[in-house]
Amino acid sequence: MELETVAKALKELGHPTRLAIYRKVVRAGYQGIAVGGLQEQLAVPGSTLSHHIASLASAGLISQRREGRTLYCVAEFERLQSVIGFLQDECCMDER
């Protein structure tokens, strides 16, 4: 994984509201969570929530799917594992 890609993901997760959104999406698992449910749980205005979701999606951390009139956010678990792996891969390599 490239440094710039990881930096973007970490930048997006560095905002408290986006981190709260992402935690809820990750907790929901592979079925995801409805945007309306996120809005209720986090008490975030719809336009603000949309902005933050778009930022997380642009970093590849979440995807969205529509079922009828309901829009779901789903964590991209492979991207999450890649970011974590990038941080862990070189752990203690310079230790003597």
C-alpha cells in the first residue's frame, strides 16, 4: 500500500465525527448500516453526515449500496486491514 493512500485514510479518520461514523459502520459488519440509522445514533445533520460519508468513501474506507429507498454504508474491511498492516509491517525492524 502506498504512503499517500494510507495518509489519506488516516487523515479522514483523524476527524472526530468521521471516526465516530466509521466506528458505527465497522460495528455494523458486512451488512452495513443505513444512513438514517447513523444520523439518528450520532445526531449529525443530514448534510454534514453526507459530507463526512463522502470523505470516508473517497479514501476507500466505506462503500455505499442502495436497497429501495434506503442507502447503506458498508466498511471496506480489506482497506482497513491494509492500513493497519501498513502501520504494523515494519514494527521493530530497526531494533537491535
